[in-house]
Amino acid sequence: MSDKGISRRTFARGTATAAALVVSRHVLGKGATAPSDKLDVACIGCGGMGANDVRSVESENIVALCDVDETRAADTFKRLSRVQKFKDYRRMLDAMDKQIDAVTVSTPDHTHFPAAMKAIGMGKHAFVQKPLAHTIAEARQLTLAARQAKVATQMGIQGNSFEGLRLLREWLADGVIGPVREVHAWTNKPVWPQGIGRPADKPPVPKTLDWNLWLGTAPLRPYHPAYLPFVWRGWWDFGSCSLGDMGCHVLNHPFAALQLGYPTSVEAYPTRLTEETGPLASIIYYDFPARGDLPPVKLTWYDGGIMPPRPRELEHWRRMGDNEGCIFVGDKGTIICGCYCRSPRLIPEARMKAYKRPPKTLPRSIGHYKEWLAACKGGPAAGANFDHAGPLAEIVQLGNVALRTSALQKQNGRTVRLLWDGPNMKCTNIPEANRFVQSEVRKF
């Protein structure tokens, strides 16, 4: 290749020999990509987890990078210095429509929906970080839009592609602990400020940050470093707090392994909750109905350092899981899973050692990002595609609906148990709860 460079498209069009060996997307038609071809990928959000997402798809052709914060994205921008840069994802998608096959969305939660929805509406494949969307309604709309557009999707829950989840599902199908009726899941988060109010001072906006674009569809407010980077997770306008940050990772274990579907009720008990931020800690109870031959399940979520009761079978000298974890309680025993479902274990350890594991019957993953890239090129749907990830995200955000509603209900001395109609996204007994199913949208 000369110093001036030859684009992949020019090479594919102009070289008959290569065309005979490799079928390009131009032969297959608009929007089609051969397995041997490279995707043209645009990345929205290039700092923090976004930097990791960019690196994870660099086996393809990165054609555009977008970030509202030049400082946060500096390392990625410097490393990929020849790639076109944007601050506004809307301008990027409009300007480069014909040059983009797929996008990654690695922004604060409140920006996931508008960025991903625009891309999907333009026929782009989409990888979106957890918790997929900021509200239940947004998660539902993304699921339906992706299905209608027939694009390849994946949510950033890497544990869905790990070996541990497959082992867990095979063991449960083997009946090693019998029917599961009880699940406990936890995280040590938050590790950022919560239970606080809005700051009063108004420092200047950094010159490298476009504050209006960072706010996006969120309600207008003055800039403050209390909101970014990273700490946006604790603010209701931008993040989804502890449950939204880790729930899609941890609750994916029971959601996938037990085929949970929608719960019929949810009940939340937070500590020090404010209108601006999530609580310091909380316990949330979900009730899931029977599914075919599977019995009803009571699932309890704990965060902020609160832990579930210690199983009697667990040896007194053993630590109960990691900073995040999950316990499956069956009629015939108990399984503990660590963070991201790594290394599920029967307890006590003597039972784990004596267990004759069943044959591996489930397909193994080629890698979380590789699954999505292969799906973009016509391969099987990725494991955490939106038909899987969307309903999971709805369950996670339903817990936040219960948290935010609980403060209103306790003030009035009324019940905090929400009865939930999942298919219709509606709380049937507490009308006030439905205001949290969808966020307000600001034009920017």
C-alpha cells in the first residue's frame, strides 16, 4: 500500500483477483457483509468503558469516533489519530451514513436510547453497554426497533458469554439442586456518592467538554463535576444507580438459567433515598410466576453492603462469594455464583467434588464482542441480543421504579408492593409508579 493509502472499498472494487477470492458486501447488496469482510464501525463514547469497547472491535475497520469530552476520550483519539472525530453522534451518523455498518454505544445510561435508536433506525448494527436503556419504556422500544430493522445487537454483559453461565444452566437442567424457588443476588455498589442532593455552586464548564451534548435528552441543569465522569451512575437523571450498574450482570444468571420472564410484583426498601440520587443501600424483592414446569421464584436483590443470609451448607471458614454474587436455593441443594457467573459451585465443597457433571450440551461462546461481530456478518444472533437483553433490562429498571415509588408511598403510609403487568409495562395498583416507566425528553 502506498503512503497515500488505498481504502478497502477501492481495493475490493478494483482488484478482480481479490473479488474472486472474497465476496464483498457490494456484491451481496446494500447492508450485507460477507464473513470474510470487515465491518465499518463507529464508536459513540470513547473514554472509560468506551475505550475498552473500541479496542474490542478493532479487528474491524474503525471509521469514526464520537465523544463529547475531549479529555476523557484523549487516549483513544490519540491512538486512532487518523480516524474521523465527532462530538455529536447525530452529525456523525448523518454525515457518514453510507460509510457506517455498525455502532458501539458506551455513554452514560441516559444517552443509550437516543444514540442507539437513531443508529438502529438507520439500519446500523448496535452494541450497547448495560443497562441498555435508562427506562423500561426505552428498553422495550429498542428491543422492538432492533427486531423490526433486523440488525444484529448485543448488550455489554460480558458474563453472558462466559463458561460459568453455561455450566450453571447445564447443572440446573441436570437437577442437581432440584427445582429452584429462591434466589439471592447482591453487589457492594455504590462506590460513588448517593443519597445526596444537587450541588449549589456553579463552576465553569471545562473547555474540552460540550455540556449541552453531554446532557443530551436529560433535563437542563448547570455543569458540576459531581455529575461526571463515572459518578453520573448515582444520579437519577443520568444513571441507574447500583441496581442499574450491576443488575444486568448479576441478575442475568437467574434470568437466563431459570427463564424468569416478567415478575408479577416488586417491593423496594431503600435507605436515605433522595429525588436526585439513589439510596445508600437497598433490598428489593421480586416475585416471578411459574413458567411451565418451573415453580414460582422469589428473587431478592441486596446492595450497598447488605448481604443475604449465609447458607447453612457453606463452611464457616469460606467466604460467601465476591463483591457481586448470586445464590440459587433449590429443593435439593444450593449453588453459589461469583461475579459475572464465574465458577459456580455447589455447597458444601464436598458435594461439589463428588458431583458427576453432566455432558456439555450448550454451545460455547466465541467471545462477547466476537459474537456480535459475527452476527453483524450474517452469523447466529449474539447471546445477549436485545430480544434477551431488553426484557432483562426492563426487570432491572423495574427495581428502580420500585425504589423511586417507595419514597412516595412511605410518606403517605401506603403499601410499597407494586403489582406489575409486564407485557403492558404498567403498575396496576399504584398509579404514581408509572411516571417512572419513561423519562422526560429534552430537545437539544
